[in-house]
Amino acid sequence: MVHEAQPRFLHLVRHGEVENPDHVVYADLDGFGLSVRGVSQAEAAGDYLASAPVALVVASPLQRAQETARVIASAHPDARFLVDEGLTEWRLGSRWAGTVWEDLPQRFPGELEAYLAHPEDLAFSPEPLEAAGRRFAAAAEEAFASIRSGDVVVVSHQDPVQAGRLTLTGRSFDNFHQHKPGHAAVITLTPPAEPQSRWRRTHWWEPDQGPAFPPLADSSDT
């Protein structure tokens, strides 16, 4: 009897909500962990992925991502846990780090507006958005290729997850700010069926959507 290989999945996860009472751009600053609500969101993501055959959990080096990843990994005691610099925050944030969000227009005139209007073309950013997407995608693909069976969970940040998702699925950044992942969102991808094909998104889950996989209207990524 021939046994078909079990399908494998790559789960892209954004960290839970952060404790940030001063509403600053925390970017890659130390000391910003999950809020009480963020812990609950991470636990919900962990419950959602508890029945998945997770063999590897990889996190950004930043505290909020590692805290989220460890909650998810706690349901999979046999899974490996790694930290990968390639999953860190988009380095645009390092330019604004420590600034109160409401003060950005005065401190950095025009930059927040430019980020919202055309994030793919920011001359002032230390890292182009396309480079952040490639960096994330490379880290995710390397993690997936490092194991022969089981699912892989990568935990990162909103913009890198969004840029990485679009890169992996071959989408443009034209509508980058549309349908971005919320806190503790889980985006599930299947690997390319052929060498020249792209990753395909199969499911998108967020903590307020309940435990079931939400079906897609069609097989395309959005």
C-alpha cells in the first residue's frame, strides 16, 4: 500500500497586542512585551494551532514576538524553537523609534503620510519594503525547508508578515495596507506545487473569528 505524504503548512503569525501606554513607536526597542490582552490573543492563537502537527516554531528576536511564539510552542513540547533575525521588524521603524505616534508629523514631516500613501517607495527608510519582504520570505522558506515533516510557525510583526506574505504568494505591494493581519492573526500557506509556482494562502484566522478555519471564496490570495 502506498501512503500519500501528509500536506504541510507554513503558518505566519503576527504577535499579540503590546503593552504601550505612552503610544510610542516601539520598533526594535527593548522592553515592549505583550499586554494582558496580547497574552490572551497569543493563547487563542495557540489553541487554534494546538491540533496542527507543528514541528518548528521560529520567532523574531523582539520580545513581543518571542512571548507570542513561546505561548504557541507550549502546546507542542516536541517542536524545536528558534529565533531568526530575518523575522525582525521592518527597519523603517528604527527611524521613528521612541517617538509618540501623535508627534510623528511634527518630528518627521510628511513621512507618516508617505508611509500610508506609498510604503513601497520611501527614500528615507533604512530598509526598502521590498527588501523586508524578501528577508522575511527567505527566513520562512529556510525554516520550512529545514524539516522534512510537520508544520512550521513563524512569528513576526505586522508589516514584515504582510510584506512576506505578498512576496511568497507573488503579489504586488500596490495595496499593501489593505487586509493587514491583526494581533495574533494566523495566515496559513501551502508550499509551491512546482518549482516555478508560488506559495498559496489557504486560510486566514484572527482571535475574534473563533476556532474554525474560515473558508476562502476562491483559491487566490488577497
